[in-house]
Amino acid sequence: MGRVSQAQAEENRRRVVDTASRLFREQGTQVSVADLMKAAGLTHGAFYKQFASKEALVDEATAHAFDELARRQTAGLAQYDGRREAAQRALIDAYLSVEHRDDAADGCPVAALATDIAREGGGPEARRVYAEGVADFAGFLGDDDDQDGIVRLCTLFGALVLSRATKGSPLSEEILAAARAALTETA
């Protein structure tokens, strides 16, 4: 088998990072390299041509997930012609939805990666990227008072995690509805 072109190698790397970002949000960073590469449609050996270690991939996949979140926030602002409160309200409604609860792979990296990052599921770079992503998300959710954004983010995060943990019981949707009501009274 011949060498792949530089363009193909870059595309393969993007595919692995995107796949890892989704799988880590869905299943956690303990996903094996073999399973990850299979999901990306590449061989296990190809991993080591692209990444120095799994930790390096966790770092990059974490950054990728937070970049996606930032793009969604920017798109939300554009959709609402820069009206921050309307964009925040739409984000809160989408975040506290059954669809988001059930789709961790495409969901918020704050909720999906928190436990893994806390347990050193990535290296110092993943922790730094995670902390910056949390701060940026809180900033988006806030208004003139920085603490307000942090409180909103903590409420979103807690409600999503609890609703995922209680999925299948009526409590799951009650948690989402209660948090949505609490947050949209002030948003």
C-alpha cells in the first residue's frame, strides 16, 4: 500500500479528531484507540502516524469540541441579529431539551467531558482548553455580571447531567423543565 498524500493525511487527521471529539463526549476518554480508529474508518496503526499519544488526541479533540460550541454561539447571535438575550434564550431551550439530553456525542463538551477532565482524562492542555471553554461559555451566558453567566452555566450543566442520569424516568424531563423555567425567567 502506498503513502497517502499530505492532503489525505490532513483529512484523515481531521476525521480522527472529529470522531474522537464525538466519541469522547458520548462514551468518555477511556475509549480505546482501536475502537476510535475503527469508528473513523482507519487502521489502528494510522493513529501513531498522526498523534504522539492518546493524551495528545484528547487535547485536540477537547479543543475541537469547544470550537464547535463557540461556532454554535456565534451562529446563534447571527441568527438573532446580535440580540444576545434572544440567542441566550434559544441556547437555553436547546440545551435543556430531550434531544440534547439524548445526543451527548454532538452535545455540550462542558457536561460531557467534565468527569474525564477532572480525572485527568487528558493532559494539562486538555484541562487548560476545558477551563477556557467553560469561562467562554459562562461569558456568553452572562450579562453585565460575570457571576450571572457562571450561575446559568452551572444550572445548565447540572440539569443536563442529572437528566441524563435519570433518563427513562419521569424525573429526567422534570429536571429539564424546571431548569428551563428557572433560567428563562431571567434570560
